[in-house]
Amino acid sequence: MKKPEITNEPLHKTPANLEQILNSDPKLLEKWNKLTPLAQNEWICWITMPKKEETKEKRLNRLQEDLLKGKRRPCCWPGCPHRRPKAAKWFK
């Protein structure tokens, strides 16, 4: 049987810690692969934007919880400033 793997290629590079989490949980990986590349970008950017490692870790944990609950995008976040120039104002 073929091992599940990340199937979509988001624009942002998938961080190693996120890849490790996705590959360790088949249900989470399945939910991740059902997301569009654009939605994956939103999650990746949301996880990597904070400066503190503590915040990044909290967001990784929340990503796992939210995806398994069926959420498709990070909540209460203006969006990826790399994709939406209007969202960039929130990250200065």
C-alpha cells in the first residue's frame, strides 16, 4: 500500500515541522490534501508569519485541531499579505 503524501503544491514552501505533523497523522493529511493550494497557502503563511517560536507552535497545534474539525482557513486572519496586497497593511 502506498504511503499517503502531500499532493498539492502550495505557493509557499511547506515548513518541515508542518510536513512532519501532516505525515504523522493520516486523517490530518487527508484533510490537508482536500484543501486548495490557495487555502494551504493561507495556513502556511498564518503559521510562519509570527516572530516568536512559541506563537508558531501554538498555531501549528491550532491548525491540527481546526482542520480535523473541518475548518478550511485560519479564523480571524486578514489573509496572506503575499497574495492580498490589502491584507499587507495588517502586518507592518
